[in-house]
Amino acid sequence: MVAVIKTGHSVRSVFNYNENKVREGAAQCIGEGNYPMPAERMNPAVKLGRMLHQNALNDNVKRGSVHISLNFHPSENYPPEKLMEIAHAYMEKIGFAEQPYLVYQHHDAGHPHIHIVSIKVRADGSRIDLHNIGKNQSEKARKELEKDFGLVPAEGRNKEDISLLKPVAARAQYGRMESKKAMSAVVHAVVSSYKYTSLAELNAVLQLYNIKADRGSENSRVFTSGGLLYRIVDQSGKSIGVPIKASDFSMRPTLAFLERKFALNNSEKAFEKTRIRSAVDNAFFGKNLALDRLVLLLEKQGISTVMRKSDAGLVYGLTYVDHVTKCVFNGSALGRNYSAGAVLERCGKAVEKRQSAPPDMNLQKSRAAGSPQCSEKVFDGIHAKMLDELLKPEWRGDDGIGKFKGRRKKRKRKGRSDLN
């Protein structure tokens, strides 16, 4: 885990930054500390007003906002409940246990991380001294939390491993930030740290951050001159705004530069395929998986699955982005069983098998198994409400049967009285 602490003049700006992420769907407020009610029951005015009111108790504090990010290894996809436990423990260890704070889980980077918004002024108006807090209290807290919660430690790892835990640039969003600045941060982080052997593999990673490296059409001046443009794209992959030439970025990620990286990465990642193969095989082992379920299971292992689709929406290619080893592989490069066609075939057989089985046969199998795991295998992909309906007889047992018998007797007696 890596902790980053920043202070600022405006609590409002830090708060609005995180709330805007929530409105954009890139984050969620998962909890709070020292507020009169749970975060989900408070509107933005109540959340912000609590901190502004307490900060106003000391006019001498000019940099009153505290913005903390706790960054985890890509393989550490913890639920909000555990993230809140980590946040509470961290705030207590650095001396902020009594301060009001809000916790946000962000989804706009290649690694799991949370943001904590708080203030420096205590309830009695005194100021919390943050001098060397990162070097002293925060560093001690980090080490203790890594042991207490079994987190991936940051200490003792090489620079490449530490880069997994450091904050990654946010997704570029056209119109919400300066385009060149947002693109530069992403391009520099991805180009320098990931291992790719083609422009398509590089774009598989950049696409996760809404950016694309584009050579243009074959007849264009950019393509014929060996140029390269970087563009911001929307969720469907369509270009937005004005492209920026590769030579305009400080690191100059031109096509010639990338081609040298292609050759270098081709030899460096020869032994990194096993992890992705194992993750895919383990996901399918003993399960009938739909494609979206496979993507979710791989995501929990720190592997993003980037799909290439035709205009008709059909998937014709898969690229695996491993955020742990920072390697990128086209599906066919891992072997036939991991290509788009083979994976879709494996998922298709699972769907076909579920659809062809009679509902009552599936119900008998789930009853015979008597366990949630077996039930998940049989009904994987079926809507949760349908699953509840199918399992009602099993969960209600004799009590449910007794109730129905009572109702039948009641109606019968009522009918006799009418006849008489």
C-alpha cells in the first residue's frame, strides 16, 4: 500500500473534486467518520458544511484541507466494507480519529484506491501539526496496516513493483480537464511502464484511459510520413476533440520510439504468459461462465479484458492487460484456447448448456447439491429474482407447506357455510 497526503487552502475544491467523480460514475462515497449520520443519508451540503463549520473555528489556519489517497496493488480488489476498515484504522494511527472525514472509492485508474477528505482544525479550534506526517505517522501506519490486513507491502520492492502501487493518471475526459495535460499524464505512465509489442496492444491499455494512438488512414499524410497522433475517445471508441502530435509531448512517444519499445518488450515478456493462462483456466474450471462473468473474475486478478468489436457489435478479438506484471497480450499470442473465438466458444457452450436443460432438471440438481456453490454453477447468469423464485420451496420448507394447507381449509369451510 502507498499513502499520499496533500494539504490545500480550499476544503470546498477537494470535496467538489470527489463529488464530481461520483456524479460522473467514476467514484462512490463509501463511508464517513465523525458525522451525525451515514454518508448515504447526507446530501452534499451536509457533508461539506460539517467540515467548513469546524475549520472556521481557527481563522489562522490557511491550508485547512487534507486530501489523502491510499493506493493498493492491482490484485487487491477489496469490498467497500474492508476499505472502510482500512481507512478508519489509518486515520486513527495518524491522529485523525476524532476528525470529520469522508471516504471515496475511485474507479478511474488501473489500480484500486480510495480518497479521504478531512480537515486540520480540531473540534476545540486547535490545529493539527502535519509537519513530517508522511515520513513519521503515515509511514508507521502504512507498515502496521500492511501486517494487520495482509496488504501487499510497498517496502522492499523494486521500482517496477512500487509503480504498481503509485497513483496512476485518471482517465482523460474531454471537456472536463485540459486535454494535453490529461493525455500527457496517461501516455507517459502507460508507455513507460507497460510491455507491449504492437500499436494494437498499446492501444488496448490506452483505451482503458480513454486515449488512442492513431496513425491515420493509409492514404493520409500522417501515415505516409510515419507520424503518430494521440486522441481522446469516448466509451464507444470514437475520437473527440483535437488530436495531439506525439512529438508535442515531453517524452516524445513517436512511432519510431514505440517501434524500439516493441522490439525490446518482445524479448522481455516471454515468460509472463503463464499468469494470464492460469487465470483464464481457473475461471473456467468447474464453472459455466458467460463472457461478462469471465471479465469480472479476471478483473479481480488484476487483468483487464479489452474486446475488439465489429460495427455490428460482434466480438472478434481479445487483448489481456495484466496490471500486475504490466504485460499486454493479444489472445491468440497466448495460444488457441485464449483467442476470442475459443473463449466465445467456451462461453457459448455454457450458455447453450444452460438454455437446453429443463428448468425442473436444474432445480433437482440444485436441491440434490444443497449448497450455494452448486446452485451458482447451475444458475450462473440467471437473474437473481428468477433464482429466488426457483429456490423458494427449498428455503420455506415445512412452514410454507403448512401455511398453504391452512389457506385451503379456510376456503373450504367458507364455501360450506355459503351452501348451507
